[in-house]
Amino acid sequence: MNKMEKNNSNLTNRKFYIHTFGCQMNENDSEHIAGILASAGAELSYSAEESDIIIINTCAVREKSVEKFYSLLGRLACFKKKKNIIIGVIGCVSQLYRSKILDKNPHVDFIIGPDNYWKMPQIFSRLSSEKVISTQWNHKWHEIPCTQSLRKSHYSAYVTIMEGCNNFCTYCVVPFTRGREKCRPIQNILREMRYLSEKGYKEIYLLGQDVNSYVAPDSGETFCDLLKKADKIEEIGWIRFISSHPKYFTPEIAIVISEGNNICHQIHLPVQSGSSSILRKMNRGYTRDEYLEKIDVIHKLIPDVALSTDIIVGFPEETEEDFNETLSLLKTVRYTNIFSFRYSPRPLTAASKIRDSVPLREKRGRLVELQTFQRNLQLEINKSFIGKSMKVLCLGKSKKDPNIYSGRNEGNQVVNFKSKKDVRGKFIDVSITGYGPYSLQGKLNDIT
């Protein structure tokens, strides 16, 4: 029996379930892992109870997601006593804590870091005789074939272009969990995009911790070069990218977006704070004024752009004045959406060595105030869409109401509508008839 046959024999007819915490990068990783295991003979299950392999893909960026992971892991200990299953922990928490997870959770069978997913079949071949920890760093990009991915959506797909980060923002654990910046060869990215277009995908998200710092390792081509080449794949209706770092966002990127045919006029540009003092303590590499200057350039080059951002409240030494500067920045920029969090110290980071001076009660109060402030802004913005028609990619039925279809417009806002036809995976024209703070309601006009 050769090595691959031996690996397959350990996975053939086994059912596996993946529970994913965290960002789009983790979601994409889970899709790759599902494809790798399926290619080795295993079967994807959507129920932990019906599976004999349970994998938890973890996120370490926020304390809350780590707490949720340990809570789930504790419940699985009881589950394992009743059923002979394999439990694996992968992702950022596994890279961060490694053997410590096994020390406190002996029911775990393997620990795999983000740079080692391609080894999954070989790791399973060792599990009968030992517990496995695989968290080595690879300095070069290791390609996982695009055909080896079980994607949740048939219409919208993630494509990783780079991984890791070199910025070391003082609050961020990513450089310690994802490693240093590593870029994927540009031809591999374009090959995957063409493959997805042939499979009928209408929308692609280019993924990376800081996508706009991308430099092709084989040719030296930049993020702008990648966007231009990707835009020539005509079968793809929309191209998006997340996340971009303000420090690296240049007018050239905005020009490429404005001149492109398929690149969405939507940009996620995480600011984190509206206070220059806090931004300096975060080691973000720009001031409030410099960020707003970039926003002005974007608006001039892409007048209809939709902007979103990330905000952290309660960073060490954040004053009420600092927080009010963040609120005023939201009012100035008028984001269509934000992702907001209260600060929590993360291991190994520079900020974790600073006294966490803002009381938890104050952090919670500021977060509620920030989210209420943004909610009211989004109500104003969404009200302005009443009576307008817009292009929408229908992604499926609404989770709340099976009689309603749901999709996203070019600005990445949720649009719900009724249709007598099955319009999933199609671009449609919708007239906006209603709104809420987090979604729009509309009437179907036509299929484009």
C-alpha cells in the first residue's frame, strides 16, 4: 500500500464536521480543508452529532471568540465519552497555544496551525498511534489546488492572495498566529479566478490580511497589477477585496477601481480609531487627518463609493475626547457599515504589556453608544435609496423568511425582495421600497 492509499484508508467513508469561528480567511480555510478531506475519501457533514471527525477552526483576534471556542471544546469532551470520535483544533488559537490546548483538553486528538492544512491526510494517518501537533511555519507559499475546495456558496467565492502580516499593530495577534507576510504567485490567483468563472461564480473576494501590500513573489507585480488582470476575466460580474490597510492605500488603487469594469465601488478601509493619539499608540502608521485625506481622494475618484470600516473602542488610555473623535469621524465619512469591537488584550502583543486602563463597564458603554450612533447614520443613508433601482446579486433565500430572496448590492448591503422566479445566482435589477439600519427591501424589476 503506497502512502496516499494509506492516507485515504483512514478517511474513506468517515464523516467530518467543521465548526468555524472568525473572519472570511477562516471561512475560506475551512472550505479548503473540507475539499482536502473529501479528496482523501471523507464525506462532509453538516451535523456534529452525525460525524465521527469534528474539527474546530479557531480565531484568536478577539477574546470573545476564544471563549466561545473553549466553551464548545468543553461540550465536546462530554460528547466524546458517548461516541468514539476524533476531535481536532485548527486555526489561530492552535498556532498560539499549541500543546497547552492538549494539556488542558486531553480529549483533543490533533492541533494544526494555519500553515499546515495541506498536511491533513498525512496527519490522519498518524492518529491511530499518537496525538499530533503540526504548527511549523513555511516561509514559501504552499499551493492548495483550487479544485480541492468545497465552497458553501455556488455564486460567491473567496480567493486568497496573501497571508500573514508585517505591521505589528500593538493590539493585533495576527503576526503571531498567521506569521509574516507571504504572497501567492499571481498566475495561481488568476488561474483560480478563471476556474471559478468557468464554474459559474459571479462574485469573487480577494482575501488577505493587508491585500494592498501584495507583491507577486515571482514577478514583482503589485496589487494594482493584480486588480487590472483580474478585471479582464469578463465572466466574473463583481470583484471585491478585503482587507486593505490605510497605510498602503494609494490613489493608484482608487484609479484602477474607478476605471475597472467589474471591480466593485466598495472599499473596506479599517480605521480602528478616530483619534491620532490612539492611532499612534496602536502603531497604525497614519494620523486621523492622513486617513481623511485618503477618504477625500477616494470620493473624488469614485464618487459613488460605499465605505466600511473596523473600530476598536476602549483601547488603553483612550479618553472620552479620543472616543468622541471616533464618533465625529463616523459622522464625517458616513460609512455604509462598520464592524466594531471593545478592546481586549491579546497574548504576545505590545498593547498587552500596557495597563488596560479603560474599565470594562466604560468599554461596553462606548461600544453601545458607537453602535447606536452608526445605526442612526445607516438609517439616514439607507433612507436615501428609496425609489432608486440597483443591481443586486441574489445569493439565496432569506434565513428569516423562506418566501423572501436575499442578495447584496454593489455596496455590499443586504437587499431583500420577493420573486416568483428562482433568481439565485443571478444579477437582478431591484427598486428599493423600504429600509432598515442593516438591510434594504425592494421590488424585483428585471434579471440582468
